[in-house]
Amino acid sequence: MKGSKQSTTKRSVKPPVAKSKAKAGTKVVDVALSERKSRKKAAAAPTKGTEKPKKTKSERAPKSVARKAPEAEKKRLDKQAKSKVAAQLAPKAVEAVPAEKETLAAALLSPSIEVLRPFREAAKQNRKLQRERERAASKRSSFLAKPPRKGKKYAIDLRIHSPASQGFFSTGGVDPGPALVRLARVKGLHAIGLTDYYSAAYVDLVKEKAQGTSVTVIPGLDLRCEVNGCDEIGVLALFPESHTAADLWSVLERLHVPEWAYGRQDYTIRIPFAQVLETIEGSGGILIPSRIDKTPFRQLAIECLVEEFGIHAFDLVHPEAPEYFRANWPSGEFTFFSFSNANALGQIGSRSSKVKLTSPGFEGIRELVQRRVLN
């Protein structure tokens, strides 16, 4: 009896339901996995009409061919590109030309005189212009004076004033004599012309300060004359380096310049210009008209200076464009300068000319500016 009771108790302890539940759970999991697999197969399977035909054994490429597939594809692309280029370079078929175009082409190939006339006129005009340019270029060589064969280029500024001229801007505490020479050296000038208005007060002082330096001081005077009715003609009278202040004062006396005009820019010499020229050259000097192209009124005197007095050297405001001289005297052999007209120490060398001279002194300049009569 005891054994039967114990067995009944043991049977009652084991839950038979648990086994059934476990079996049911595994069945659910299996169903879920099978459903998931079936969905994947359905998604991967191609739809009807899009199924690719299976390749036969002959169509299947071996492994060696598969490895060479990129190389074959490259060759195929190269061949395709070459064929495209050949197609582009191949001559295109000529389209049929309409009758009107054929007529126009025939007219252009064998034009009539009326068609050719404007073209011939234009060609004739072009040839004429070309001849004029060549003629002007050939004349230009004789328009400017030829520099001396044996010489060297020097920088010169032959119109510089000192405190002896009215209007000169003086700097306090600076001795103008040595300052003139020092600034000329700084500006790279080889020769300067000390040309005060009707005055030689600073000539000897500046010449003394320039001794032993590379700067040559040419003594001179700045004059104002009347030529061909124009009383605004400025001229530079330059003299050899040996001339002293006393020599220049003597020249001013012979030009009948009164003492009250010494240093004054607004005074005009009233004696004839021919007498002024004779006095300057008689004293061993040379004469250069200055700033004569500044106004139309001054230009009235150019013809007289060139043709009557044989002057061919000028100090111009615009030496790079002497059109008036070129138009009137194409074979004049002129020499053009551009000087500073300095009225302050800081203006020295602000405008200068580089010319080829046999020497940087007075004699070299005389060779370049001497007067001569036109042929």
C-alpha cells in the first residue's frame, strides 16, 4: 500500500503538460522559420517573363576565360573608340548645291569688272598708304641730327637757376653753392648750366664748389628776346667753362640790360634778335631757344629762328612730339633737349637730356647745337 501511494504521488508531481507545451513551442518556431525561408525564396525567385534562360555547357565560359574578361572588354572599348574616330574623320557625303549657290560660286570664281572695282580701289589706297609710311620712315632719319660717331652719352641739365634769380625758392640754413653741385651728382648729371635771369652773381661760387667733382658747370644767362613780333622768346646763352662772372656781366652791358633788370624774369631785351645773337657768339658763346613750343604765340617765332637764323637746337616742353618741326622741315636735322628750368634745389635734374657728346663740357655741346643754313 505504501508503495502504491508513493508511486501515485510521484506521478502526480511530474507535469505532463510541460512536455506538451515544449513540443508546441518547437513546432511554432519551426513554422516561423519555414515561413521566413519561403518568403526569402519567393523574393529571390524571378517573376514570370523575366526568368533568365539557363546557359548551356557550351555557353558557360571556363575559368580562364572569365579571368581574361576585363582585358577583352578593354580591347573591345578601344576598338569601339577607334571606329568612332574613324567615322568622324571620314569624308562626308557632299550635299547637292542649289542652283543659286552654284551661280554665286561661279560669279566669285570669275568675277566681273564691276565686282572687282571696289577691291582694286582699296588695294590701291593701301599701297599708297604703305608708300607714305616708308617715305616718312626714311625722312625720319634725316629729321633728327646724327650724333657724333666718337662719343659717349651724358646726362645734362643746362637750365638751372640760383638765388640770384627772382622766384628761386631758398631753403634756410643751406648753402646753395655746394648744394647745387651735390644735388647734381645725386641726380646723375654730368654737366649743368647755371643760367640766372640777367645775372652772374653765383657763377664763380658754383664753379669753385664743382672743382674736383664729376660735375661740369657751364656758365650762362637766361634771356628773354623778341622774335617775329613775339616778345616771350626765352633763350639760353651758354659760354665756355673758362668764362667768369665778370665776362658775363660784360655781355649784359653790351646787350644794354639795365641794372634794375638783373635777376628779373619779366624783362625783355629790346634790341633786334640778330644783334643779340651776334653779341653772344662774338663772346664765344652759343644760344639755345627754350620752351618755344609752350604756347601757340611762341610757336610763331619758330619759322624765323630756323629759316632766317639757322637754329636747329631747341629746349622743348614736349621733345618727344615735335610734329611742327617734322611737318615743315622733314630734313632739318634738329636736336631737341628738355631741361628742368629749376627754381629750387629739389627741381634740379627733374628734367634732363641724355645726349651723345665727344665731351661733357661746352665744346661737346657746341658741336651739337651749332647753327647752319638750310639747303
